[in-house]
Amino acid sequence: MVDSTGSTQVDLVKKVRDGIATHGDVLATEYQSDGRGRLDRTFVAPARSALLFSFYIEPKNDGQTWGWLPLLAGQSACRAISEVLNIRDNDELKLKWPNDILLNNRKVAGLLAERVENGNSTGVVIGMGINVHTRQEELPIPTATSFAVQGYTGCDRNTLLIEILKSFSDHFQRWENQDSSLLLEYTKVSATIGKRVEIELPGQSKVTSVATSVDASGALVLEDGTHITVGDVVHISAL
């Protein structure tokens, strides 16, 4: 844990490339001045309001399936959040493909996974930012939320971090053992599968279709058989 840094993701990636990070290393901070999101977006939160951390893993599975890792991290976080917060029956905690966690259809957390090599090994640094105590006026966009805004005011960030890492360790072991039930579990918590979606692809082209599943690589599968590996998703409607 460090009091402040530019980005836990940047710091840990550097440690990996310098050969001083090992599988399972975690870096958390109270404040990020230059937090990174997916597609080089920024993630900004007031000091001590969010849970901000990155961790490093060296998967043994075929690298072609590593695209599942951000989905796996999302699954792990959802399970831990649900248990730590004791999510109410009338509240909904879901995953928006590929890297957002939604609480009552508003973004409460985001994550990214970055493949890193250091010459001797190849691994993945996964970073996560979760709005815990953030107030409404501190949220970056109207579609964001926090645990506090949703009425969950007693969350201890250290406890949540521990539970997320424990949950990820369990999911990661199952993934390395090629546990096929992970797909069913992901489908149950997905806010994207089963919806008509508009996807903005690199180059700003767009496609509209129904999301039907995800494949073994973590790609989003559309009803016409197209597999989407990168894109920004907007949910249009349920089927």
C-alpha cells in the first residue's frame, strides 16, 4: 500500500518489466493522480474515496484464452462485493462487457488487463478502481455511482480488497483447470448478454446486434456469429 501515486497500473507494469515483480504481487493506493482506465482513459477519484489497486499474475493457460481474465476479474469482484456489502434483493450488481461493474445500471467500478513481458516471462497486470465512498458531486460522469450513493455506507476498503483477491484466486484456479461452469456463472451476472447492443469499434465504425454469449477467449459473440474482441458497448434493450 502506498499513500499516493500516479497509477498503480503503471507502477506495477514497470516492476514487471524491471524483473522485480512476482506472480501474486499487489499494489494498492489511497490516491491516484493519473489513474488509467481502458483505452487510455483516465480514472480520477478523491483521496480515500475509492479502492484502487493492481495485481500481477502469470497464467499457465494458452495465451489465446487470456482475454477471459478481465471477465474473470469482474466475476470475482462481483462475488466479493455482493458478500461484503450484503447486496439487497432489490438491487442489481451486474457486469457490462468487457470491463465495467454496474450497480443498479450505473458504473460503480472499472478494470483493465494488460499483457506484460520482461524477457524471462509473460504475465498480466490487472487494475481495478471501485467507487466506495465517493459522493454524488464527486462522480466523474452522470452514469457513474458509488456504494455510498447507493446506500452502502459502511464498506471497509481493506476488507473488500482482501475478499476480491481471495475470490479471484478461486476463480483463477478454476479457469486454469478449464472449469466450463465459469461461462454459465458469467452469463448469469452479465448485463450485456441477451441485450441488443450498439458497439463502437476501433476506427469509430459501429455495429448493432444482439449479444448472445462470450467465447473461450473472452470475445463477445453476436447473433450473426461475429466475435468482438475490442469495442465500447451501449445497451439498447433487452430481448
